[in-house]
Amino acid sequence: VLQSREGDKDTYHVYSSFVVDEISNIIKESIESAIGGNAYQHNKVNQWTTNVVEQTLSQLTKLGKPFKYIVTCVIMQKNGAGLHTASSCFWDNATDGSCTVRWENKTMYCIVSAFGLAI
């Protein structure tokens, strides 16, 4: 547990909380690294989704925060089809959190969700 010498609660809270902006940046960097400027290719989607979730998970664990993480990734060709998803969680709103990033280029969408559950 990281705390400042003065016992500042804010320092502890940032260390132990799910910071959506921080998680969002990690997800965006992982997508850019794995997919970048590529055009949609059906035969590459499995590789891309695996790379996105593994890289995101790796960067999240490097934060050293007391969380278990779940990361999902959907890559979909831009062709006018609809996509509807839902998730439900039974958790502690004070400590747990989620972040979803929708990234797109000219040929595809990539939707990544990360869930952090406090240990």
C-alpha cells in the first residue's frame, strides 16, 4: 500500500482506484500499437484482438495497482452492420470500475473494454 508520509488519503485513493482516463490511454496505445493504420483483413483479426488484449493487460498489470483485470476486444469491419452488446457487473462502485474505448479507422471498428476489480 502506497501512502504519502503525511498519510494523505488522496495519494492512497489514486494508487488504489480505477482511473478511467489512465486506463483509456493504455487501451488506445494498445490498439494503435496492434492495429495502427492497417486496413481490415479478416485473416488478421484473431492476431489483432489477441495482441490488443494481451498488450492492454500487460500495461494494466505494470501499474502495480491492487486489481484483477478483465479485457475484451471486438474488431468489426465497417460495412454498415449493427453491433449491440451489454454487460452487467455485481461489484463495489467505490473501488471497482470499467472503461470502454471505441476506436475506428476507414475500414474497421475496434471496441475494447477493461474491467478492474479491487483485490
